[in-house]
Amino acid sequence: MTTTSRSPRALRDALVDRFAWLGDRTDDTGAADLTGWWRDPALLADIGPALADLYADSQPTVVLGPESRGVLVGTLTATALGVGFVEVRKDRGSGADSDAWRRRVSPPDYKDRHVEFGFRRDLVKAGDRVLMVDDWVATGATALTVKGLVEDSGATWIGVATLVDAVRESRLRRDLPLRSLLHERDLGWYR
Ligand SMILES: O=P(O)(O)OC[C@H]1O[C@H](OP(=O)(O)OP(=O)(O)O)[C@H](O)[C@@H]1O
């Protein structure tokens, strides 16, 4: 267990309080303004430990976070766990070191995009136990693609910890598996 300064209920209330919707909400995460969460020092300190606690008994050896906000919340979580962190880069393109890079293209995400995700092969190895962390999960395209990359590497996949669960297919919660601090409906809007 890591340590948060407040109960899960109080943390959820603080996240809801600091959250804002922008625009007309037609753009899912594009209309969700999470920036208030990072501005509150006490909230910033609690987010990593709270995400880590979602998988308290799983003993990850590394945390993976996709660009861009997965890098922010993933780093907080890895720090709370005392393990290292791997950036999962998007649409990195080909480079001279392409053999060193593990890549997969996603199915359509919440913006109907096919995104290429990747990380350096030597950063995730067989024997690692991998926790993925992100701010928001909608279609699950990002999470499923990262899961595939981890399986390609021979490492053990634990699951996904996210701040907000906005999944459209509930089977994803079991299949990924996915655990969250908030559901989209806690933020005052639900399809
Ligand atoms: O479940 P999915 O449909 O895959 O959507 C979830 C992803 O979308 C958001 O990232 P976004 O693509 O907006 O990237 P950004 O953080 O770089 O803005 C969010 O941070 C997740 O990574």
C-alpha cells in the first residue's frame, strides 16, 4: 500500500471539485479539462499513490504511460510505487534506430484515429510486471494497443489504472482489466 492524505471518498470529491467541462462536450476527452487537478499540490501528491493502490497486491516492476497525459499520471504512480517508468510514444515515425523500437497501430480511438504506439525494446523485458496508467479510457483502443505491445515483449501484463473510466463496452473492465478512481458519470455527464 502507498499513502494518500485522505480517504478514497474525499479524494474523489476533490477530483470532481477541481474538474471542468469545456465547450459543448461533443469531443469526449477533448472537452474534459483536467488541468485543475495538477494545479492543486495536495491533489497532485495524492494522485500517484491512489492510482498505485488500485493494484495494491500486484507488485508491478514498471509503469507504462502513453503520451501525453499518461506520462504525467504514470510518472506520479511509478514514483509512488518506487519503480521505473516507460513513456509510450505516439506516431514517433521511422528512425535510424527503428529495430530498437517496438510498435503497434491502434484500432480506432475516441477520435476515430489509428495511432501508432511504441517504446524502446530494451525498456520492457520478459520478467517485468507491467502496470499501465492513463488519465482517461474511452474506447480502450490505447489500452488494448499497449497491452499488445507488452505481450509482444514477453513481459507480464497486470492491467490499467486510470483516473477516469469512460468505457463504452463494459467487458473491457474485466478484459483489460481496468480500475479507476472516477467514472465519467461522477463528473456530471454520462452518455
Ligand atoms: O480509450 P481511447 O479511445 O483510446 O482514448 C483514451 C486516450 O485518449 C486520451 O489521449 P489523447 O489521444 O487525447 O492524447 P493527448 O493526451 O496527447 O491529448 C487519453 O489520455 C487516453 O490516452
